[in-house]
Amino acid sequence: MKKAKILFLTVVYLLIIGLVVAVILARALKFNPAFFNPEYQARYSTPEAAFDGIWESHISGDKKLYEAVLGHDLPAGLVWAPSPSTPRPKIEKVSRSKNSAYILGTNWGGSFEKVGGRWVFQNEEFGFYCRQIFRLFGIELARFQ
């Protein structure tokens, strides 16, 4: 009986710790509110529009445009160079739910998230998956600066 109680308490503690870690990861990224005004909400009203913004920023080397598509500022020392020779993938399939989308293109795939009334590109960010788990329960954990 005592072993069962210890095992039960251990599982409960591990679940609590896992929940706390998931909340921390979900809130780690700070979105820039300047990228969520009505102009940006209209510009990136679909995941396809955010997809186009990604490739425009890559081809032109426009760091500010890439930050707008991400919805947050990039680190100050990051060098963003144009890649005009990079071919823009053609969208082959879009899988969309209420707050997330996945676009599959020619040799490319990427996740998008609806935050603050617009779509943003999620560049392999683990917090995205944590936020999606909480959204299943109607809890929004996206954080703005």
C-alpha cells in the first residue's frame, strides 16, 4: 500500500513538473505587438499570405519582413542575406485547423500559427506545440512584449 502511494505521488509530481515546463515553453517566445496591428492582421490573414512573406523575405534578404512574418524580433546580431537563387516552393497542400496550419510545398514544409488575429510562421519552435496543447482546452498562452 505504501509503495502504491509513493508511486501515485511520484506520478502526480512528474505531471505537475511537466505542466509547468510546458507553460514555460509556451510563454518563452515574446511576440512583438507592433506586428499585430490591423495592417499586419489584414496582410497575414491566411497561412498562404504568411508563406508568401517568408519567401519574399528569403529572396530579397529583408530581415524586417521576416520578423513581420514571424511576429517577433530576431536577435540583433543575426545576419540576414538575400538568396535570389533559392526557388520559391509551390504550395502543394495546406492542412488547416482553427489556430494552426501546415503548408507542404515542393521540397518544403512549415507550420503556421494563428496568434493575435493573424497568421505567423513557426520556425521549428517547441513552444508552438505546447501552445497548441493548451489551446485544446481553450487556454491561450501566447505572450506579447
